[in-house]
Amino acid sequence: MSIYVTQGIILKRKIYRETSVLFHCLSEQFGNITVIAAGSYKEKSHFTGFLEPFNLLNLELYKNTKSEIYNLRNAGLIETYLNHLEYQKSLMIYAAGELMLQIDSPQDDGPDLFKLLITYCHYVNSSEFHPYYIFLRYILRLFTMMGIPIEQNCIQCGNERIINYDLNKNGFICHRCLKKTNIKSEPLSSVAESRSGYNEYETNIELSPETSYTLRNINNLNVLLDYPLQKSTIRETKAIILMHLVTLFHKQFHLNSLRDI
Ligand SMILES: [Zn+2]
């Protein structure tokens, strides 16, 4: 039996066998881990109240070296990220957690992913920008960190006036380069509806001008301060994020937290 000490942020929790709490967390030292807090639901041990989603904790864990699941020995609260947070902002934090749970993070990336998520949660809490813009920036950083970046310029010529997302090349494309190909460009709805599996897309997604403008300026948020976020931008960027992940990991991904924004 070995003892482990790390910081961790809880992504999801549930009651386990009536008396215990089982939670998934992104830990600084070990990446995504599953932890059982035995008896903590019933006994009201002093840390029970801490075991809530998006609480940052000091964790003292133990486990059998052969086991995948850690046991909680002690916990100390460092920070809460969902406390009194407005609805839209909390959805963005849930969305980041939802994606993190689906990504198999090698332990080596643990500290970097952990730092990125903590920084993001702080920023969502304190920023005056629309939280979806913060989420998009977070996604771009996350993808870069994981070695699957999405360039925001045309993948063929570097032009920043992108009008399409190429589903086969996993990148954006400009008007001029699109004209040189025979690829059909279609608005999102028709592509999404005919979607039947991985990597079977033969068309590009047409970006609305608002989405193109948003992506062009996402690294300079002051430009977007008074720019109203459009529903089409949310729909298109969400689909691009999911399709990018599906194509690269060959499994389905979901972002249910953002269904209602
Ligand atoms: Zn181009």
C-alpha cells in the first residue's frame, strides 16, 4: 500500500454503494484518476462537503499498487470554482470538465493539463468577456498542448480570411484555396445530419461570417468585447471541436453541457 499526495480538481462525483463517494478528478501528479472516499457519504467525515465538482483540493490518497482506483485518506479544500457562479459561466466550466473526462491523458501531461484547467476556471470566474470566448481559447490551448492543434489560418496558404473548415484535413481554408478545389461547401446543418461515422465527410463546413470573424480575433479578446456572440458561431465551433476530436481519436465525443447555450 502506497501513499500519494497531490492536488486535484474534481470533475464528477457520485454516491457509491450508498455510503461512499466516488469521484473522477484531474490530478496534478497522475492525470485523470478515480478515487473512492469510503464511508464519506454516510459518516459526514470532515471533508465530505468538499467533494463537489470543480473544487480544487489537496488530496492524500492510498492504493494497492495493482489497483487503478485510489482511496481517499484526507482532503483539504483550496478553492471552489462553481460557488455563486452565474449559469453561463458554470456551463463553460462543466464543458471543460466534460471534455477532460473523455480525453485519455497520459500521466506525463498531468501537470500541464492541470495547470491549464485551473487557469481556465480562474479566468472564467473573473473575466468580463463572454465565457464561450474563454472556452474557445481554452480549447485551442488544450489541442495545442495535446499535439493536435487547430490552426486558425488557412491550412493551404496561411490567409487569415477563413471561410470553411475542411473535414478531411482537420483545418480551416480560405475562399481562394477553396475555389481551387472541387470540394463542395455546405452549411453545417446538412453536414451534421448526414453524418454517419468517423472520417466519412466529403464536404467542408461553410463558416458564417461571424464565426470567421470570431476565430480570427479569438486571441485578441478586446476586439470581441462588444461583439455579440452568435448562435451560429456556437453551433459551428462546437461541431468543429467535436469533429476534430472524433477524427483524431476515432471514438465519439460529446459536449452535452453546451446543449442549451
Ligand atoms: Zn488559402
